Amino acid sequence: MSRVWNEQLKRWTTYPYDLPDHYDFQWSAVFNINRCIACQTCTMACKSTWTFGKGQEHMWWNNVSTKPYGDHPRGFDAKLLSMLPKGKTIFEAAPEGERVLGYIPDDIEYDYPNAFEDSPCGPHIGAGQYQEIDVSKSKTQDKQWFFYLQRICNHCKKPACLAACPRKAIYKRKEDGIVLIDQERCRGYKKCIMACPYKKTFYNTFTKTSQKCIGCYPRIEQGETTRCIAACIGKIRLLGNIEDEKSPIHYLVHKAKVALPLYPQFGTEPQIYYIPPRWVNTKFLAMMFGNYDESKIKHAVKTYMNARHDIELLAVLQLFGTTQQIIGSYEIIDRGNPKEAKVRAFDLKGQELFVVSIYPKVEVHLTKDEQLNITDAKQLASLDIRRDANTPWRNQY
Amino acid sequence: MTGMIRLKEPIPTLLLFSCVWLMVIKAPPSADSAQPPPTSAGKSRVKEAATKSPGSANTIEMKTASCSGNDLLDPMCRFWSTAPAATIALQPQNIVTPYGGGSINTVLVKGLRLGSGVAFRLEWKDETKDNDTVHQTKFRDAVAIEFPLGTTSDTVLAMGSPHGPVNIWQWKADWEQDAPVMNDKPYDSDVDSPSIGSSQSVYKRLHVDTPKEANTAQGRGGPVSGIYNLFPQSSHHSPVEDLVAVGISSVTSKPERFQTIKGRGVWRDGRWHVVIYKPLVEKKDEACPGFAPKSTINAAVAVWNGSKQERNGMKSLSNWVTLRIH
């Protein structure tokens, strides 16, 4: 076991191998949960590209589930959290004779990948009643809530699959940090499936080998984003190199601290970062994205909600889903003039990709709520359906 | 240095092998130094147990016998009763993680020189016949014999070392031609659903519009093709795989032209009876022990119990035993 620094947990942990702390390029992405509508376009883009063959029927390298109840394989996170002693990583909590703490899901756990879709959590709301939203307090405390969780392989910096493979068939690419299973060396021992805390390695029942998300490396090598990110119609995803300080990903994660990793307590340093949903119970989000630290969630949500007054954050949010090329860096033009301010994006080689307005022009019509028969603007505002001509970029959220 | 196997004359060095071929074995991608080191306690535990187990043998006597073609792979054939049996003690593997095994205590081993090859018969108690590798939590029963290939006398038991490579012959229950995986046929997701939980076959007719080549083991359903790996093959010409290893994590299938070992396993009355037959035909560059008459070589046995989720290093294994060839 080696002593390694875990940047997300801010402490020294153990890992079976010495891996570099730093990569020149680390494949990384930010998913904005607030914008996702669970249309599953990403899921089908991935499925039709990589996992349409025999033996891959149960594989969802990309899936979008409804939290808190759903996920694929079913209940994977609740199960591992219940096994994991608090304050320990899955490497530190490994049982005698194992390198990683984990389990192999049974067949039925891979069935029904969209179970609990759109199922909310919270008190029962009777027929004819509506949920009250109190905007005066906090928007993170809706009584009834659910949110969509978009998941692909996290291409972790301390991959549990790599640690567990007795064959050393799994490797992390030096050039981009993508984690791959060598199909020539894999002998189907399923140790990676047992070890991956996100259950994003899958056993192919036809080839008798394990397979996983390949980070669309053939596209990455061409400077393009992955299929799931390119296909996202909600523009919720952005891919980039987190190690590069000029990258929008680096800004969102390390400067704005608006995007947080999924279950950092597992200790694998996952490289998908999420902008947490603004309407969800903070304690629950802290368990998922903050290593039980609610202040991280509060900061992220507050920063995100304040984006209209934060020109750089708003500029970076405009980059989501705008191009199929990987954005290497960006610059803000006319920063002092909100009406004319634009953001210019560059690819990994520094070539200009596009220029887009930071404050998009939106035509706004005051209307009435037909269902509640409310026309008074003040009442509309109190119901958080404000149509304020001074904040036309509210559609961002 | 290129060695060749010569069967018709005495060979002074018992373990001739080819360094040329061994050099093409892919080294594991990660640095070997990063491998969790074997525990010295683990090493001594294995050594101690294998030598102290009461009633266990540490020598396999290998005589010569003759048999007709069909009987060669029949573990129940009478000529096996003439071969001296050795009861080899097995212990859980706790040299390198993941630890495991221990559910099989002993294996009965017989060896014979048969015609132009060598055959081993291995028999052990296993209450469950496990040849299903389709379901997520299922694992196969298997058995393997390991031989040192190097000229040193202290070849590392646990998968050899770069200076002392080993040759491994592994029989796998699910590689048997008649392995009834689902509905007495090889698994086919167009017909069978891999889910036991749901009675409906949710994947039936799922692949009607997928390219034909993607639905073969060679096509491998998309992301990978044109690689050498024996596992994806939907049918195996033999249930025995011929492997070489130069250390932990390095075990590698020999190239297809060297995969000549045959075998057959019969599960009856809670016991596996497995025959492994290796034709000793001279093949250039092949890494294989010589089995020269009037010689002795080392061998070790490992058994995997699928119902106990045993695979890879999670196995019951013996210490080195002596194989005395008459």
C-alpha cells in the first residue's frame, strides 16, 4: 500500500499503487444537475455507439436516474455507504485479503434501470393540493423533491477498478487520464466490478470479459467531446482538462467551487463534478457531493444562484453544450458592458471556436398563471415564477 | 537461446524451454514494483501446511500406459486404475491479495505417459457443479497444474518470476463443449435473458437490427475487435488453456498454435474427475517442460471452487510436489 494525497478529501490516504498526483491532461467534466430533464438522449447516444452488442444488454455506461431512490445497478450507493465505515475510504476499509471494499451486484440489480423514475421524496401531498414553495427562506429546502443524476465512469485519479484487478489489465492513460480495461488481458474475474464504487464496470456475458466507459477516447484524441456530452440537448455537460488553469472546468471546480464530485468519501477522486440542484435538502446533497460537509453544498448553490451577478460564472455557463470540440480556454470580451459582454472559447490548440453573448437577449412577456388564476405581478413573484425584464438571463437556471 | 523439446533422447537439462517465445509475453502495464508484496507470513503458511498435512503425498509417480483414441480423455477409463494416486494437500492462497480458497482440502492426482504425450487425472470433492459464467455472481469450477520452466531449482510457486517462468495448464468447467449454461445450450441473449430475477426474456430479439459481425464473439459487440483473448470465444476446441507466467499478474495464454492441450471433466456424485492431456509434439519455441523419461520435475496444483466465488488468486493451492517420470 502506498500513501497518496487525496485532493478532494484533503488528507493522506492509502492506495495499492503509486500513481501520479498530477496529469498534464486529466479527462474531466462538469454536469449541471439543475438543467437536466432526464430525456436520456445521452444514454441512447452512448448505447447506440458502444454497447449495442450481445452480452452488453445490461450495460449502461451512461445512465440518468432519479434520486434519491433510483439508480443503476439498483441501490448501489446506499449499499456501499452502509458497508463503509464513516471516515474511511474504500481502500482503507478493505477486508483482510482484499485491496478494496465492495460487492458484485446480482442480475436483478441490473434490471429495470429506470426504476423510481420521477419518484419524489418528502411528505405526502394530497389530491388537489399543491406544494408550497417558500422563496423567502431558501430555495434549497423544497418539502418534496427529486433530481436527476447523470452518471458515467468517473475516470478517477485513484481508480478502484485498477487497484482491484489482479491481472493489471486496467490502466489509466498518461495522455488524458482515461481509465481503460485491456480486452486482451481481461479474464473476467469481476474484481473491478466488485471494487468500482460507482458500479461503472460491467461484465459482458457474451465475451466473458469486463467492459467499461472508454471516455470516448477516439473522439478525445481528435479534440472532440464524448458522445453523451455532444448529444446532450439540455446543454448540461462540459468536458475539459481540469489540470489546466485556463480550462472552464478548472474554473468551475477550483475557483468558483460551484461543482462538486460524487461521493468523494469513497476515496477514488472521481473526475465528474456536479453543480448540485438548488431545491434539494442540503444534508442529502452533503452526503452525496460534500463528504458530509453542508457548507460546501451551501457555497455551491449560493454561488450558482448568484450567477446573474457573477459575469465569469455566467460566461462559463454559456460554454455548456455550445460546441462538440473540447474547450481548452476562454476569454471575456467587454466585461464592463453587460449588454455587449461576450465570451470567446478556444480549443485545446488555442484556435478560436466561437464567440457567444454572456447575457442572451430574451423576449419577456408578463402573463398570468392560468391554473392559479393569478395575474398580479407581486403574487407571481412570490410563487417564483417571476418574469422580470431586468433579469432576462433567468432562463439560465 | 532457443531450446527445443526432444523426447526421443535423454535430456540433461530437464526443463528446456524457449526464452525467445517468453519474451513476447506482455508485461503487466503497471510497474511490478507497485505490486503489493507477498507477505512472508503467507509464504511460510503455505509451505508449512502443504508439508505437514497428514496423509498427503509430495510425489506423483508417472508411469507409462497405452490406450486407444476414445479412451484418452475419459476420466473413468479403466487404465487410470493402474496409475499410482497421490493425494495432494491444498491450502488457501494467502501470498498475494486477493486472498482466497481453502474450500477444497485435497486433490487426488494421477499422472501417466500416454502414447506421445502426458496425461494427468485430477479428482476432488466439490458438492456443486459450477459451469455458469453468464450470471453476474456466478463463477466456474477449475483446476490447474503448474510446472517450472526455468533451470533454477527455486522457481517461485506463486506464478513464477522473470528468471523462473512457469507453464500452467488450466481446465475450466464452462469451457467444456457440453457445458449447459442455459436451456442446455450456450448462452444466447437473443433467446435467454441473463436475469434470473425477472421471468421475462427482456432481451429477446434485441439484436435484429445490429450488424451481424457485431453479434459474434470476434465482433464482440462493438468497442473491441481483432484481439487475442481465448475467453470471448463462444465455443472452445478444448476446455484446457495453456498458459505461461513470469510473476504475479503476468499469466498469459500461449499463442493459438500452441493451444494443443485436450481435456475432459466429469462431475459425478459430488466429485470432479478431470483429465488433462498434453501431446508432446516438438514445436519450435514452445515453452513446455520436457517430461523426459527417468527424470523428476516439480509440479503444483490449484483448484477453484466456483460456488465459493473463487477465481484468479482466490484458490486452493498445493506446494511444489515432485513428479517422478518412470
